[in-house]
Amino acid sequence: MDMPEVIPVCYCGNPAKLNTSWSNDNPGRRFFGCKKFSSAFRKPCRFFSLFDPPLTPRLRVVLLGLLKKVKSLEDARKRERRTWILVLIAAVIHG
Ligand SMILES: [Zn+2]
């Protein structure tokens, strides 16, 4: 992973944190945000600065397709595990 040479300072005076966005508009795109933003900070500062250049439309489509595939595989695995647990419970009860 390439690291930024200069870390921006957010509105509350702390060095900003490099995060990765997983939104549909910017999958995998990194941005700087306030490191207190996600915590229960009373008045979160809205510092936001993009680090990576924008994705090409083609790359965005490819990435979103991959994300969708990963999610469906994970869902299938969860369903499978649940089925197995039910089979085991039935075996214990009736066995
Ligand atoms: Zn801040």
C-alpha cells in the first residue's frame, strides 16, 4: 500500500485518518476524514479530503461487480452453515 507523504490536519487540529470508502459511488477509494468522526464525539468535524484519484467508469463497474459477488458468496455460506446447524440439532433431538 502506498502511504501519503503529507497527512492533512482536520478542523479540530488532529492529523486526519486515511479511510477507504465502500459506497457505490466510490468503491475502494481512499479519503481523509476526522479520526473522531466515527466515535461518539459531541460535535464531529466534517473534514473530508479525497486521497485517491477518481475511478474510471470501467473500473467502478468491475469493482462493484466483484463486491456484489463477494457478498452473495458470503450469504450463501451463511445459509449453508445455518442448514447444517439445523440438521445437527434435529439429529440430536431425534437421535
Ligand atoms: Zn476533526
